[in-house]
Amino acid sequence: MATVKRRTRRRFVPRGAVKICEELAHRQVDVAGRFDFALFRDFGQVFCDRKSRPTVVDLSAVTDFTSAAIGMLLVLRRKVEPRHEIRLKVADPAALELLRLARLDASFAIESVSPRNAL
């Protein structure tokens, strides 16, 4: 008996992008698209910087989160000095709920913002 393979259409999710902007008062990290392990090298540049200062991670253009993204945020929290604040800006209500379910609101200041265009 032959089996029939079904062709399923996969949803296209754009590859993510990370942009780091060093400002005088704080570091701005913009993440857009799919936030997953493929961004580890780009996102890892944030924690390689030895100058510790407040950091803002703008996730308002993120379309999908993976568990690797949550892990990278936790590594960032561990690498940055505890006295420096890390703020997460989130636009998607589902992403905001996901971060709260993962209890990241205990480690980060999370704020809800309006969506922005991808990088």
C-alpha cells in the first residue's frame, strides 16, 4: 500500500536581524523578524562589550520568539551588571504574555509599545 505525501505550505517567517546602537547614556539593541538561535552571534555582541551600562532591547518588530531567544535574554541579564537596568520594549500582546509566563518580568523592566517597521 503506497502512502501519499501531502505537501504543506510552510509559513514564511523573515530571518531576524539585530542592530546595536551605542549611545552615550545607554545601549540600544533593535531586534526584528524571527528571534531565534540564528541571531546568537549578532545578539552575542551585546554581552561581549565590557563597558556595562543600561540596555534597551527593542523587540517591537519581532515576529516570532523561540526558547533560544528567551535563553539569550537570560544570558544578557546574567552578563550585565545587576545594578544596570535592562528594558525590553514589546509590541505584540502575545509576545508580552509569553515573556510574563516565562517570568522575565522579574529580571527585566518590560514595557508595551506600538509596533514598528522591520529594520
